[in-house]
Amino acid sequence: MITGKQRAKLKSISHGIRPLIQVGKNGVNQGFLDQLDRLLEDHEIVKIVLLKNSPEELDDITPFILKKMGAEFVQSIGNKLTIYRESKENPTIQI
């Protein structure tokens, strides 16, 4: 569990990054989760964008994604979700 101060630092880091993955018409499937797992291992902080043609709502999929990935919620603005998980092999972000 991250603290409010740590979350604020992660928000400032995430401000300058672009979304790395999208949830589209197929929703959150195993392929999406596998790709997200690799992105979290490589980047530690990942922005996800929910496309308009997605059958799911961001508020509904957020808890599912966090649980499946073992990640921490950073922020959600509009149709974008930012999550964080420390890399097991090469941690680079110090919070």
C-alpha cells in the first residue's frame, strides 16, 4: 500500500508520459493482461486509456486490473487510468 505522499510523487512522474496500452472493443482479456504485465515490469508506471468502443466502464475494470496485476492505483482522469507496480528484476522508480 502506498501513502498519499508516494502517490503524489507517482502522479508527478506520470504527468509527462503517454498511455502505453488501450482497452478496446475486446475489453480486458488475457492478451491485454499479459501485455500489461510486461509493461509494468519494464516501466513500473503505466497509463491505460479506455477507448469509446470498449464494452466496459473504467470504474468497473479498475479494481479487477489492480487485483490481477498486483498493482497500486495512482490516478484516474476521464478515460485514463494510471497504475504502478515495482519491477521485480529492475526497479528504477524510487518512491
